[in-house]
Amino acid sequence: MNIIDTQVLYKKESYRIVGAAMEVHKVLGCGFSEAVSELVDGCYAQVYNYLKASGLRLGILINFGLPSLEVKRIPCVTKWMSEL
């Protein structure tokens, strides 16, 4: 196991953001229904590109369009590995 497997970027901050998203989802319910699989793939790539361009290390993609909230943590691995 290496350092990438054992560290979670912005663990406390991510927990608070996801918790807030869960509260919003609980109160307002799911949003617009769209082609979720296509949307998620496209958004994932877009968030990752933003991370690389901005130099930020972590993005959180949240899908409110499902009955159960879907959350993806997107670490910018190339940036993170260069700092090791």
C-alpha cells in the first residue's frame, strides 16, 4: 500500500460538503431527471480538467437527480503525485 491509498484529501471538508448536500436532497428531493450515465461521465471529465487547469487538488461531483444522492470525489492525481 502506498501513500496515495492511505490519504484522503480534505477529509473533514468533504464530509461537511457531502453532509450539506444530503440535507438539501432530503428537504428538496431529487432534481431534474436526465440521462444520468452520460451526464456523469461528461461532468467527471469536465471537473477533472478544471482541477488540472486550476491547480486544485479535489473536486466533488454531486448528482441530485436520483432518488438517492450520488457523490463522486475526484482527486487530481497528477497534481497530487507530483508533490510527493
